[in-house]
Amino acid sequence: MNCIDTPMTEKIMNDFGIKTLAINEPLIFEQGSAGRTAFSLPEETIDLGKIDGSLPDDLIRDSIDCLPEISEVELIRHFTRMSQWNYGVDTGFYPLGSCTMKYNPKLNEEAASLPGFARSHPYQPESLSQGSMRLLWELEQYLCEIAGMDRCTLQPAAGAHGELCAMMMMRAKLAEKKSPRHKVLIPDTAHGTNPASVAMCGFKAVPLKSNREGIIDIDSVKSLMDEDVVAIMATNPNTLGLFEKNIVAVSDIVHKKGGYVYCDGANMNALMGKVKVGELGVDLVHLNLHKTFSTPHGGGGPGAGPLLVKQSLAPYLPVPVVEKNNERFVFNYDLPQSIGKLKSFYGNFLICVRAYTYILSMGAEGLRKASETAVVNANYIRSKLKKYYHLPYDDSCMHECVFTDKKQKQHGVSTLDIAKRLIDHGFHPPTVYFPLVVDGALMIEPTETESKESIDRFINAMINIAKEAKENPEELKRSPQKSKITRVDEVTAARNPILKWCTSK
Amino acid sequence: MLEEIGVDNIGDLFKTVPGKYLLDKELNLPSPLSELELMKHMKELNEKNASAADFNFFLGGGVYNHFIPSVMKYIVSRPEFYTSYTPYQPEVSQGTLQAMFEFQTLMCGLLGMDASNASLYDGASAAAESVLMALRINKQDRIAVSSTIHPDYRRVIRTYCDNGNTEIVDIPFDERGMTDLEKLKEALQKGLSCAVLQSPNFFGIVEDLREYEKLIHESNALLIVAFSEPIAFGLLRPPGDFEADICCGEGQSLGILPGFGGPHLGILTAKEAYVRNIPGRIVGRTRDEDGRDAYVLTLTAREQHIRREKARSNVCTNQGLCALMATVYLEGLGKSGIKKLAHINHKRAEYAKGKLREIGWIDLRFSSPTFNEFVLKLKHKPEEVLEKLLDRKIVAGLSLGRFYDDLKDSLLVSFTEMNTKEDIDNFTACLNELY
């Protein structure tokens, strides 16, 4: 029998990204032919005869010009080809910092497609929904246990929606007390959604400078904290990948002046089973089920951003809350102090199903090990790459590490060039130019689901790029070359926006 | 790996966490289950639910039981689509980006509008974001919301606007089941930022937007038209035909599972003049360095990751995959399919309307034209009727008493292509036998 005796590993290491089959595919509107449809619909045989109150003729439409006329195979090929231009977690390593692009287990998808979940109606009688309601109730308990909080709402559809929910709950409580508090302290390392959520609630975002270690400065909090402050909004671990080690002292200062401590839990993947944020003085925290709890990102959602609070804020939770009375689950809409509804129905339920199966398949030990592995992986990358890339905060990190382009800039190579070159090496780029406090940031989050081999391949690519920056910077600036398209003209896109297809006439 | 990092054990990596806050025992969670055990558990939970898979649903009210063709599942479960992130890096996201560009085109076409974003969370939050958008555009602080829009949309608008500065005027419905024109006139006299209407409205009624539009625009307010059943626009003239400034709503009917209420699809479209005020992601067409057509997230100066507290909205993650589903669905249906489907829905509802009104204890609550659902006035308690029909494996509709104090005798019933003539005959026969 013949077998391959030369190791492929090294070759693959150095040329992991290759040009692949990518077939051009025009917009669907430029395809098809009159009379085609991809779906077969029943012929309607009901003869209505004459009925009163039917639709007035002048409200009936002629036709929808933009809709295509294509066959089923044309439809399938259209989207199959387009899918092949996309990079997903199932394609490869996706070290997008603060986005926690971990593997999305397939059993979650199976569970969410069971008809009792997928085809059930939110308004069907509660007696027919006991399975789903139990799932919601149990998931709330699990998330409260993981975060060390008392109560949970699964209604927010995304992290930013969870933040908004938190701000609204605090606003409701303040309005009740007729309190004029209106400022929210936000560290300069925060995600953009934080100040935006604050502004949507009519509060004022007050930036809080981080100290030389990259974390919240206790003295700044002391000097800014006054009777006008609603809350401090802190991401922990923060977006530099650092644990906010002063958080308990900060919480004390904020609480003493009557403020709340809000934790943006986007980075909870570092802390499961290690730390309960509720024990650090946090009053409200949102979790991202589409980050920490393995639900897929869907090319930009749907996600879920449940909000967890301490008991004192429970009366303000959005309605309905799911409650357990004896062995029966009920939706309680009767919360007089509630902020109301944040979203239709009960949140992105099928996303909750996926997070629920994730937690049940991992168990306590599994979740702890996931967080530990995520932290080890990030530190491994930090240690391996710090010779080649400038590390602005040289301390052990949590689940992500942040480098900059300082060393490469002397050769005229920027963070953007490094990110684009990674595509040629077969990797998705890290988060770039964020957090804003770091000039030319490259924020790398490997997650726990990557093998050492895959992380080593990435490290190898990064080292190669650092070399290339010195030796052949021009080549690097032309990257990516192995993707379907090269770099795009974003300026023209914004200046003369073309946001839809139009017929040439 | 620990050696490379230069630590002895994993604990050293958590040294920045003050020791007393490090957990010294495992979380109190159920023991882990293998895939086999877990699926068994999930099937048990699934068994405790009923769904349109084993009951006959005449229940709509903003979420509709439509047929989802097989191709849908095969396309949207391609991992290249569902395991990717928001398309920040256009070179490796052209699939998502081109699909979103097609989505925006489809939404504009279906609704008769100029510009669309790439989705929001759901119909309710899209309605709330539309109101915030109107408040930004004309800097007024009063809005009018018709009581005929979906009750959840109304409640979410209220939650979003509860900032002490925005006054919300509720416009009641009249005996036609439409927005009360006189009450709207009164509200407009005091000045409004916008009026939010819905057609087909929550009662399934097709409101004649022409009469409202004129009044609203004469007082320089913006017209926001919401919807919860987009299949209607396969048959009906869209909100854009009636000069809607912003048109928003729910896209669940477009190939998305009911899923016990989510994830669904928030749609927001507007006139061209307001493009730079639209919240959320927008995809634009441009060229790459080699001159090829390419797609990219654009007008990002509106967004939170660029503008932070000055952003149009805090939206980051939206409902990308649901927007993809709607795109595949509408493209699959195509020009003739959507028309045919809308006709089937409407005809089935009209057939049921004829049959149901023959029952002695049932009457129509309103006589206005409807699309695929309508309100019945019952001589018996709707909750009781609903409960009794469950034994016959029928979910008879939605009791409106929970939303409207003056409609405690009313039941909203809904009909789609899933309810055959035989189902409807059986439904009416069962109702007939009840009393």
C-alpha cells in the first residue's frame, strides 16, 4: 500500500490560506426569466362568490417590480456561491477580539429545530407551552448562578439591548424617587454601545480615563463620582483583556454616593466558574448568549443579551417575567413598577434554547475549564507574539490580548495591513483599532475551542507578517490577494451611497 | 503552553482577581449531559409544548404560521452564513454583504420605499426606533400612536420614549376598527413629530392611509406606517404608495419560524431624505482596488462604534440571519409567488369569514375590509371558547381582552395557506357544536 511519508504540516503552516473556488454571482435581480418561481404553492380552489366588505380595487397593487423570477436550482446556486465568499467559525480561526467567536455546537441547532420550540406561537395558551416556559425559567436560574445575580430577563435581543434595558430600569427607579441623577461614568476602553445606550436613555456619558495599567483609576472615580451620577458602566474583563482588579473598591465608592454598578458582560468568557461578578459589587450585568454561550452570530445576529440584576432592581424588569407556581410555569405581566416591554414576546427564544443546551452539555466543570482554556490560549498568543508586536500592557491577560502596530509602523505598515494580510494566510482578522485608547490596536481573542495546532498556525502567520513588514512592506500593503475581492473603496461608498439595486431604466 | 507563558499553573493567570473573589467550588449547575442524554431531555421538553405541527392554528396577531419551503433550511444552515460575524471585513464577507444588499432592495420594493437598513431586532423595536428617528428629524416632542397598531409595538414605543420629554398621544379606534380620524385631527392641531399607524392593522383591517396621510403631512408631521403581516403587500398597495416617511414592521412571515416569539426580523425603511438618520447597519455597493463590484457596510458615521454617544442608535448585533431568511424566501417566491400566496391567504380568510358569521353566537366585530385575519364578536367568553377547542386540537385565535378593555368579547382569528378549506370547515363545525 502506498502512503504519504512527507509531513505536510510545515507546508500548510506556511501557506494555510489558498485561493479557492469562488464563482462570480450577479445580483439575483439580474437573473431568471419571466414565469419562474422556486417555490410550489397550492392552486386555490375556494370559490368565494360575492362577499361584502372585500378589498377596494384602488388599494390593490399591480406587481412588485424588484422581485426576481428564478427557479429553485438558481436560488440554491445563488446562495451557495455567495456563502463561499464568507468566512465563518466553521471555516477557520476567527480571533475577533471581544466577539468570542467560539465553535457553535451542532446539537444546539438540532435542539432549537424541534417543532415544539420552532413552530410554537408566543400567544398560544400557557398550558401548551410548559416545556418552553420551563426552559426559560431554568436558563434564568443557570445564568443567575453563573453571574452571581438574583434575577434575570431574557427579553433583550442583543448585548446593546441588554444595556439599554439596564439603563431604562435605573431611569425608572430614579424617576420614582424623583432623582435628578443623569450622568453615567464610562471608562475610555468601553464598547461604543455603552455611551450610545446611555444617550438613548437621555443620560450623559462621562468618560473615565483608565490608568497606566489599563484599568479603571480609583482616584478618577473618586473625583467624578457625585450625587448626579446614575451609575458606572464597566466592562470586566475590560476590552484590553485585563481584569478590573479595583472593581470592588470602585463599587464601594459608587455605592456610597448612591450610584449603581453596571457590568458589560460581553467578556464573560474569561470568568465562568472562576468569579461571580455579583460578588464584586455589580448591581446589573448583561451577558451575550451569542458570545459566551456558543450561540452562532448569524452574520450579525440574531443574538440575545439577557440582563441580570440584584433583587432591589427586580420590580423594574420588563414584562412578562416567567414564574414557577408549584409545578406550573406562568407569565406574570403584573409588575406595576416594570419598565414595560422592551421587545415583543419573550426575547429571542430559539437563541435561548441553544444557550440552554450549551450549559447543560458543559456542566459546571466544563464551563470553568472553557474559561480557563480561553485565558491560557490568549496568554499563549501574548507570550509568543510579544517579541514581534508591541504589547502596550505587558501583564498576563484574561481571554484576549491587545497588540499594536507600533513596531511595524516604522516600515510604513499599519494595523489594517496586518489584518488584511492575515486573510491571505487563511485567518479572519482580529478586531482592529479598538479599544480606542490604544493607537493601532489589534485585539486578539482565540477562545477555548481552538486547538494548539490551529493557534500555532495563527502565531506562525503573525510572525511571518512581522517579517514581511520589515522585508517587503509593499507586498503587505497590497493584501489581501487571496480573497474574492481586494480592499474596497469605503469613501465613495459613503459619499455616493448606492443602497439598493435599480433597473437601468 | 503554560511553560511558554511562564507560569506554573492556570491559577497564576488569574492572579489579578483578588483571591477572596475566586470561586473555591464549582458552580451549582446540573451535571453535564452527553448529546444522547441531552437530546432526550430536549425532546421531553418539546413534548410538553404544542405547536402548529400537531394543532390547527387560527392564531396570528403579529406572528403567522406560514409554510416554509425545504430550500430555506438548506440555505440558511450553511455555516458560512450562520457562523460568521457582522461583516466588518468586506474581503471575507461578500456573501453576507451581497445578501444584505439584496435584502435592502427587496424591502424597498415590497414596501415601496427608498432606503432600508439591514434589519433591527423585531417589529416592535423597529417601530420604537422609527419614532426616535422622527423625533431626531423634526425635533418635536409629541407623537401620536394609533391604538390599532400591534399592542406590543405600542408598549415598546412607550418604553423607549419614557424619558420624561416625549408626550405620547394614544389615538383610539373608531367603529370601523380604524384609527379615529377626528381624534387624530385634534392631536395634530397641537403639533406632532409623527403619527404611527398600521395597515393591515392589528385587527387585520386595511386602513385607507390616504385620508390620514393628507392630514398628517399638512401639519408637517411625519407619517410612520407599521405592519406585522408583510405577505399582505403581495396583494395590497404598499405604504410607500401613500407617502409614508418611515415604514417599519415585522418580517417573521417571510420564511422565519414562529419560534415562540423570536428571533424574528425588524424592518425599517424610509424616504431618501432621511437615509442618514436611519439606525442600524446599512450595506452599500462600491468597488475594490481592481475595479470589481463589491459591497461594504456604509454610512457608518451614524453608528455607535464610530460615533459613540452621538450615534443614531446603540444597535450593534441585529438580526442578520433572519434578514437572510427573508431574502431567500422573497427571492424564491418571486413576482408571481408572492401575489399568489397573498391571494390564497386573503381568500381563505374571506371564506372563513363567510362561514363563521353564519354561526348564531358569532358576529363580525368590524365590517371593514381585512387581509388574512379579522375580529369576531362572541356571545360567549373568548377564553372559554379557546379552552374548549383545545380538546379538538384547535387553537382558535387570540382573545383581545388582554389588550383592549372594550374588546373583552372579541377574538382575533387568522388564516394562512396552512389552513385548508377542510380545516376551516372543521373549525366552524367545532364552533357550531360548542353552544
